[in-house]
Amino acid sequence: MAEKLSHEEFVKKAIVTLRKEGYKGIHTVYSGFNTAFKKYFDGEDPVKVTNRLAAEGKIAIRPVKGGVMLYLPEDAPKTSDAGDDALKKMGL
């Protein structure tokens, strides 16, 4: 049997292969990622692993309704700080 993928390899492969045409990321619940991760890694928690990979800069996570979106770092939408934007508009 072939050697299992590492967590990082599995997550990156999932992002690339499970994303729908025109999208750069995957929804962890609706794409089936969470279920597939648990099956492949014998019940391990995908949230812990994806949070660790995000903290290491290997993937990007964005919260959305019903879960989170996973992206490769170069494909993640840019986030802006709403507080900074508000201060700028206020001239402060």
C-alpha cells in the first residue's frame, strides 16, 4: 500500500482538487473535506490540523457561514481591517 500523505499534503491536495470551477478555495463542510479528512486520518480533528497549518503559513483560513474556507496562501482573498478603514474615512 502506498504511504499516507502528510496532513499538509492532504489539505493542499484537497484544496486544489475539491474546489469548484471559478473558486480558489473550498468550504470545509460543503466540499466534504472534514469527513474525508476524518476517514483518511482515522478520526483526527481537521480543525486542529488546519488551524496549525494556517498558523505556520502553509494554508489560509477565512470564516464563512457554516464553517470556514481553506485556501492556498497565494489564492486567499485579501483581508482588510475594518477598524483601520473606518478611522481612515473619519480622517483619524
